[in-house]
Amino acid sequence: MKLSELVFLTVIFILLSFVDSQVNLFLIDFFIVSNITYLFLCYLCFRNPQKINSLFGAYIGFIIDLHQNTFFGLHATLFTLSILLINYNYFRFRMFSALQITAAFSFFTVFFVGFKSILVSTMNFQYLIVFLSFFSAFFTYLFVPSLGKFLIKKTKL
């Protein structure tokens, strides 16, 4: 991956992280957690697994940890594990339809939300947030490929 692509993707992920935090301020009243950043990372990894590897996931995760002021390594660990899982099962995912891929990435997001909720706020863990986040991620991932094509159109990623 070129340095210009890395800087461009870093800026995109920081902007998506900011959008996530602003949307989550509104949606937390409805027990929903938005994860546009994580879904966009899953989309990029699925679209081009040769360029999006686990080191890139750790790098973006550390940047998002610094941006969101969570403890250092939370997003990096979860992003790296997700990218390894997607790259390991890449050819199996290619056999799925778009709806099945959306459901699979929504389950990844549920795991991400649940694990993050357990680590960040152990005394305030709610299954309703995890359950409703699946539906939020499902509907959000229907729009992520078009967002990804729009944002990545200029780079040949």
C-alpha cells in the first residue's frame, strides 16, 4: 500500500470514527450502537484482502483508540482479529450472496459491540444493545458498499 493511500484511508477512518461518535450520541437513547467504521473496515478487507492486512487493522485500531480516548489496544485487537478472520475465510465468503455477507458482517459487528461493551463498561452491559446493534449493522452494511465505492473511487485500492 502506498503512503498516499495510507494517509487517505487514515483520514477516512478518522472521519468515520467522528461520525460514529456523533451518531451514537443520538442512538444511545434507543439502545443502538452504530459501527460505520468497523463495517467500512470489513468491507475494505473483503473487497481487497491483499492490501488490507492485519498490520493495517492494528494501525487503524490504534489511531481510532487515540481518537475515541478508549484504552489503548481495544480497537486494534478487535480490528486485527476481524481482518484475520475475513482473510482466512475469504474464499468461503466469496460463495455467499450479498445478503449472506451482510448478515455475516452484522454478526461480526454484534461480537464487536458485545466485546467492547464488556471491556469498557462491565457493570452496565445490556443484551438489548447487542441485539439491536445487529439490526442497525445489517441495515447500515446495505449502504456501506456504495459509500466505499464513492470514497475509494479515486484511489486504486
